Amino acid sequence: MIKDITLGQYFPGDSTVHRLDPRFKIVISGIFIAMLFIGDHVICLEIGAIFVAMALILSLIPIKMIIKSIRPIIPILLFTSVFNLFFISGGMPLFEWKFIKITDAAVHTTIFMIVRIILLIAGTSLLTYTTSPIALTDAIERLLSPLKKIKVPVHDLAMMMTIALRFIPTLIEETDKIISAQKARGVDLDGSKLMDKVKAIVPIIIPLFVSAVRRASELATAMECRCYRGGEGRTKMRQLKSSIADYVSLGIAILFMASVIFINVLN
Amino acid sequence: MENFAESVNLDFKYDGEDVLVLKDINISFKQGEMTAVLGHNGCGKSTLAKHLNAILLPSGGTVYIDGIDTKDENRIYDIRQRVGMVFQNPDNQIVATIVEEDVAFALENLGVQSDEIRRRVDEALKAVGMYEYRMHAPHQLSGGQKQRVAIAGIIAMRPRCIVLDEPTAMLDPKGRAEVMKTVKELNSKYGITIILITHYMEEAAQCGRIIVMDRGKVLMDNSPKQVFSRVEELKAVGLDVPQVTELVYELNKYGLKLDTHIINENECCDALLKLLS
Amino acid sequence: MAILKTEELTYVYSQGTPFEKTAVDHVSLEIEKGEFVGVIGHTGSGKSTLIQHFNGLLKPTSGKIYLDGEDIWADKTKIRQVRFKVGLVFQYPEYQIFEDTVYKDIAFGPKNMKLSENEIDGRVRRTAVSVGLTEDILNKSPFELSGGQKRRVAIAGVMAMEPEVLILDEPTAGLDPKGRDMILSQISHYHKTTGCTVLLVSHSMEDVAKFASKILVMNDSKVFCYDKTAEVFKRTEEISSMGLSVPQIARVFNILKNKGLSFDEEVYTVKYAKELIIRELKKRGKI
């Protein structure tokens, strides 16, 4: 069932990482991503790994959860690995058979890529695991608020994101229900022909669309009733407050980044 | 008691249509009253409700809320803050992904300071008995709980009046009972004027006053006892009466002479005991 | 012979995850052909999960379901045929309407059954009449109709498949009293004229009291009781403590019983209450 997919990855908790200011967490994640891509030496990746490991330990998120978030990308990893292994030339050949040739450079690049992507996924899922979607949206809205000056509708975008997040579970549930209802009327979703499958989608998409429009219009009225009038003059209940921990974390991230750059320059 | 809300010769039709959805409606609501509005689907009761907080504006006549003309554009948010609305589908009125954020929504829109919002949100959640659920996501709640969150989101604005448009229609009996208990408490404890649109006659019987609408007009406006005693007229406009009232009506049709103003179980029991002893 | 039979039917949601929940727990039931069964239970009692097993939408985690004596999962490729024999109308069925005319939407199920054009036409017109839709509505867009009409179109869409068992999940939810009575009496009429088996799922004993010959009460994923309507109403106190609504009239007679005025039979409809009181008055020589 579609319902079983975990969406909105937030993993509630009260760890040091959970308590960090989401704005800082986003900036730190940005630094972390940059660190992974700038570093082209093994030590750089090791530094990245240490950074994630530290964050993971502090966040008290079970390692199982991280593995779970990496699992879906394994096929992509395998595919690109094979691709890299066979098509990167240069370096010493390690294995040769007819037209297939694998070089040490290819192995090196492939392992590098795999580790880099795994670290990337691990780091970013830590961000979503420890930060509620609403805090994330909030933080993005504030980080982007300087853009308001050049007429970017930052508040509206953030509002849209909040509503989308709010309605994802509702619409997933609804899709499940519509699929069941149409199956009960004989829709064959397991048909083998492509045409049959396309045909079977129509009775699901149309009701879903109609329902989304109805929900949107009802929600709009409800928001109007609660005095919604855009971002102007709006206040927030949750004030984002940065603490010493935030600055310390940011400092550590910058330190890690600096060492990566330093190693790069050395080589 | 002063009139909190009042409609004077209110007419309404949708743009580009000829049919009047509301015809010459003159009603008023006193502060602290609890009124049920009955009528079959399409009788105009929801349209009337939307006039009470300036979501719709009259095509003819005037609606006053706390003395403010709803056509006064400058005061539209004064009106909406005074009259809150709760709708039928609990899912389609919750905006935020966390309960307490949703309750804060209206206050944030009104530009209230953050510590004041915090205080009022906690207060509102406690008033509807949802304080322990403040960190939950809406989809983790039952229908009745979602509806109570929606009510909390309204009372955080400290309105003088709440209009509920079939708040219990999509709920199970447990959820319905929860919502009714909450609504009655808001009325008795805080003196909030309640206007409850419903299809459940037993809920209407718990209000102090019932308005029956039919084809855009007010057909009856009286106490539950008076309204429910007019069984035939109610059935003619597609409505029901509580089962106890119907029993009395049926027995009287047979030739007995029971009090036609019986609307709840205890009254019915007493009457039957007297009859049979 | 039982048309539907379950043996130790069990269904577990999200098995193997932290959200694992047993929704139906070792349910063994036999539903007789032609019966009108009221299925009641509060939200989360397992009633909705149970009925989705009857037409093979859900596959039991363990246990068996028999339709007309045949295990419906014996041959997986035939499960679609089961869905045509056991029609299921979901809650708020008007939200599954998708065709641009009422006619086409009602014809959707029969078309999937690969019936002949003639047969489909006959069925659409017949069921439209039985749910009280007039000829002129058939060519309208379903999205123009009122809520109550849409609901009836959706119900007709399942009835047109002429299933042997018709299951309706809360068919009256959200309707006004008139719409509610209309749909219930149409279902009852359909039951009488076609002789099919009907399962009516509801939160409210009041809805099912008038029509059901038997009532199945689900509680905590298990069958609380399954018996003749009058027998089930003997347990109103237990049932209302489960968070289900008992008809007001039944509550009145319960109070009377507690006050020492008891009748031999259970009272759950106004009509019956009237008869009983008049009979009692005559017996006591008051009229």
C-alpha cells in the first residue's frame, strides 16, 4: 500500500542536534555538501565521515534509520558504479578481458563516488530526521527573506510548502481509497498491456484531481476565516533563537571545511 | 441582552445568477445564545453562515456584527476575529503540520506578539482538551480530535461568536459527542455565542433556540420544544424530529393526549411512566 | 447455505514495522444468502478492513474466505470475478465519480465486466430508477448534481454490476435526514426486489435497526456478536459503552427497564415502540 511509504522523514527527539536552530542546520548542511564535493583526497572523505559520525552520535538517531534512507539509492549506486568501472580509462589496468578493462583509476573514482554519495545522503537525511518539516520551512523562509527586497514572494512560497507538506499524507490516503474503490468496480491495475494501464489511471487521476481542487477551495475559505492575508504584518509563534551551541556547531563545520580546503591545497 | 449579530432584509444571490439563495432574512443573535440552524441541503443555511463573518456579502440588505456593517472593508478582520467559523470537513481546515502551529495560525495572521500567541494557544488547546496532542501531526488524530483542533484555532482569536457548519457530519458517534461537549462548554463557561448548523436533531435539541430554514427563508425561529412540536411541517421540509418526539406524535395520532413538547429521553420516560401507571 | 464464510480470518497492517497492527483478529463468520446484515463498530474496530476482504481487495494475512463455498484466493487470477460478485460501495462514494455523464459513470462497472452494449444499457437504466434518478439526469455531468444525487449515482454504479452481495460502507454519512431516509429505503427496496445479500456498515444502530435482520458488532478487531437484530439490542448498554450510538428510543426503554417498567421484547424502532405501548395500555385497560 502506498500508505506504508514513510514521508516527512522527521524523527522526533530532543537531542543536541534536534535542538539546534534550523537555520544553522541548513547552513551547516550546505557547508557539509560543499566539503564533500570540494575534497578530492581520501582524507577529505574521512573528514566528512567523521563529521557525519559526530552528528549522528549527537542526534541519537538509530543507525538503522540512516541505512534505511540509503537503501533506496542502492540501485542507482550500482548502476553508476558499473558505468564508472568500465568506462573510465587511464591509470594502471587491473583487469583485462577482451574489450573489458578496469583500471586502478576507475576503481579509485568509483569508490570515491560511492562513499561521497552515501555520506551526502546520510548527512542530508540527518537534517530531515532531526528537523520537523515546519521548522525547515520556517528556516528557509527566514534565510531567504533578504530576497523579498527583489520581490521574490518568499512568504507565499513557504506557505505553499507548508500546505503541501500538510496535505501529502491526506492525499496519499485518498489515493489509496480511490484505487480500492475503482478496483471494486473492476478496474484492472495489473493488466499487462501499456494501453490498459494508461486507461486504468484515468479513473484514479480524475477523482483525485477533483478532490484536490475541492480541498483547496475549502482550505482557502477556512484560511480567509482565520484572517489570512498574506505575509504582510504576520508574526510567528515560534521564534527562532540561536544559542551558543549553534555558533559552536557552525564553527566546527567551518573548521572541518577549512581543513578540507587545506588538504586540497597541499596536494 | 444586546444583539451581537443581526441581519436586516438580507438578500443574496451568486454573481450572474437570478435565483435568490437567501430571501429577506431578518434575524438576530444575542450574545451568549446557543442556536441550532436546521434545513435540508441547499436551503441556504451555509450561505447564511458565511454572511456572519463577511466571507459573503449581502446582495441586498445589511448584516451587522457587533454593530459593524460587514460591507465595511476596513473592518473585515475585526469581524472575522469576532466571528470564527468551523467547517464540516476536519481535514480541509487545518493548515499546519503540527497541531499547535495550526492553532497559532489566526493569531500569526493578526500580528499578535509571539509570547502572547504562545499563551493563547496553550489556553485554547486546554479549553478543547487537546493540550497533550499539541505536538502531533493532524493526520495522526481522529476526526473528533481534528475538529477540536479546528475549534481551538478559532477560540485562540478570542471570538465572541463561533459558527459551526455541520461540524459533526463526518464524525463517528464518539467524535460527535466530543465536539458537542466542547461546544456546549465554550457556550456555558466563556459565554461564546454559538450558531450550530446540523442535521442531527438530538444535537439541535440541546440548543436554546432553533432556526429552521427552507428555500432561502426562515421558516421557524423558536425554542426546541416549540419547533419540534410541529412534526408534520418539519417532515414536509425534509427534516426529522428526535425519536422521542416522534413517538409522542405517533401516540397522539392514535388518540392519546401526551405533551407534544417532549424532546429528550427523561421527559419521554416520565410521560410514559405516568401513562402506564 | 452461507454465501460468505470466513475461517479464522486475520489481517495485520504494516507487518514487520513499528506500526504493525492487527486489524482483523481470527474472525470466523457465516453470512446466509439473502440476509440484510447491519455491520456496526466504532472507527478502528476492524469493520472496514473486514469488508474489504469480502471482495478480495485485501488478502488475509492468515485464514480463509469462501464465496459460495469457494476459497476466493484459490486462484488469484479469478479475483476480479469475485469483485463483480461482491459489490463494495465505499464511504463517500461520490468522490470516485469520474466520467463526464451520469450514464457513463454507472456503466463503468458493467463495462469492465465486458457485458454486451444492450445488457449494459438495460442495467444502467434499471439501477438509475431503483436509486430514484430520472432519465434526464443520465446525460448530465455528475459534477453538476447535488451531494445526495451524486451519492446515489455512485451507489448505482456498483448496483449495476448486479452483485450477489452488496456491501455499503456508511452510505448515509454526511447526508441530511431526507437524503438519509431516501438512500436507506432504496437499499432496502433493492434488497427485497433482487434478493441479494446486503451488508450495511454504520456507526449508528439507528440506521441499521429498521432494516437489518441480523447485526454484526465488531469491537477491537474481533466479532463482539453476530445475531438477530432483537438479540443484539438486548446488549445495548455494552454496545453504547463501545462508543456506538444506540437509537434514542432504545435508550428510553432501557431507562424504563431500570425504573422497573420492562417489556418482554427489545424496542429499537419508533413504530414498534408505539405498538408496544398501545398493546400495554389495552392490557392494563387504560384505553
